[in-house]
Amino acid sequence: MRAGLTGWILAVGLLAACGGGGTTSPVARCGDGRLAAGEACDDGNATSGDGCSACAVDVGYTCAGMPSVCAAFAWDVAVWDQGIWQ
């Protein structure tokens, strides 16, 4: 076997062991900062109660962007009192 051929066989063997050499997309997972199917938000962390917990928007928050940035929103409650919204 020639010396150049040995290196080529080794390289092909390494590509096969590492899963080929083709292009693959990384597997989406909650907490990676990238919105994927089934995620309402993804802020890039696993912290609960910060507006985006387990890739779902927490009550009282709104989230947008990638990675998601979440902010609390103020509740504005109107009361109907004697024919007037107050």
C-alpha cells in the first residue's frame, strides 16, 4: 500500500466514525436560544420564573426575538361601576 493511500483511508474512516461528512442541522432543544417548533419562547437558559420557563411564556410576561427577551407587562383592570368604566 502506498503512503498517500493510507492517509486517505484513515480520513474516510474518521468521517464514517464521526457520522459522515455531510451537513447536518443541530438538534433543537429548549434552552439553546433558538426558537423551534413547539416553543413559544427560548431565552437561552433553564431559569424558571424569568418570563420564559421550559420554553413557555410565563403568565404576566411577553416574549419576542431569538433568543427570546421577556418583559413583565402591567395588568390594567377596568371595573364597570354605575355605567362607567373605571
